[in-house]
Amino acid sequence: MRAWWTEFAGLVLPVDCAGCGRPRTALCGGCGELLGSPDGAAVRRLRPDPAPGGLPVVHAAAVYADEVRAVVLAHKERGALGLARPLGTALAGAVLKVGAAGPLLLVPVPSARRTVAARGHDATRRIARCAAAELRRSGRRARVAAVLRHRRAVADQTRLSGPERLENLSGALVAAQGGRGLLAVAPVVLVDDLMTTGASLAAAARAVEAAGGRIAGAAVVAGPLETELWPGTHRCS
């Protein structure tokens, strides 16, 4: 009900840009450009330091700061569902930079059930579906397979350090029994709205590989600034 009402209200009530607050537009052109384009022109590789074991190569469409942070949070936490399409378009650009050939299987990193229930929608899955649709419009065969599940309860990651996040998610994700066949069909690109320490993506990668899937890489809408990931360096490699 919450998700339906939020989406309906966004259609009939005046809204401001989720990124910069510009009136009467859900997302202005400037903030849309900050998210990135479907061709992935501004996509960059991310690798946290230290990187968790099993983390695949991660590509991010945008920097998680200022307007981009506001847009991601508006969609995820405040139910601005109309933002799923531009976020998905940005994610599609990052997926393309993974470089996998042929059909693609986008596997979203799952949120805890209680988190999805509290928000009223599954933010990552919604963005993944929009990304797959954008990829198909560009001629790439892509589908979403939301096959990962939490096998046990996990703590809220927000205030946890990198090592604490790894411990929190250790063995927590598993591929649903009915989804194991899907993972063998095409190369898997793990997708999420955000990467910070990489713990969630590493846990998801282990779960996919344990179920027989082949990881081609990972793609996210946004990640931290380079200097937050590579202390003392100035270029991504």
C-alpha cells in the first residue's frame, strides 16, 4: 500500500528534483547527467582497500555524493519510485562496462525481508528490472534473476565497519533452490544501488558461485570517491 500511494502521489502532486531540490521536476537534467548515461561513458572501476575475498570487479556509474546520494536515498528510503528508471539507466551503463558477451543475467544483491517490508518496496530489484529493460532497448539480451536469499537474520549494516560487515554477512546469502538452474543459463552480473566496503557484493558472489553460477562482474549505480577507496592514490586502475 505504501509503495502504491507514494507512486500515485508523485503523479498528481508537485514534486521537486530529488537531487538538488529544483521545483516541479522529479529529476532535473543536471542531476540526471550526474547519474551517468546508458552508454556508460563516465563509469569507473571500484576496488575497496582492503578488498573482501571473492569480490568481483565492480563498475560504478556515479560517485555517491551530494545530488547522487540524495537521488539514491529518495528512491530507496522515501519511495520515490519514479526515480527507478533513471537509476536503472545509469546501472545499465555500468553493466555494459563489465564487458561480458552474449545474454546477461542480472542478479540483485538482496535486502533483508524486514528492510523491504519497512520501505514498502524492493529498491534494488526495481532498479535492476529498469536496467535490464534499458539493456534490451539497446539490443542486449538481459533479464533479472532475483534468486539470492538471506538464510539467517543479519544486522543493519549502516553503522558497521568493513570487517564487521564481512562477519555479519558471512554465510548469510544463498541461492534459492528454484533459482539454481537459472544461474547456469548466462554470465551473472551482480547489481546493487551502492557499494561501500564491498562486503555485500562479495557475499553475493560466493552464494552465486556455490550454486554453480559464473560471475562476469558487478555493477552499481554509485560508489565512494576514489580517494575513499585507494588511500594515497590518484587514479583508478
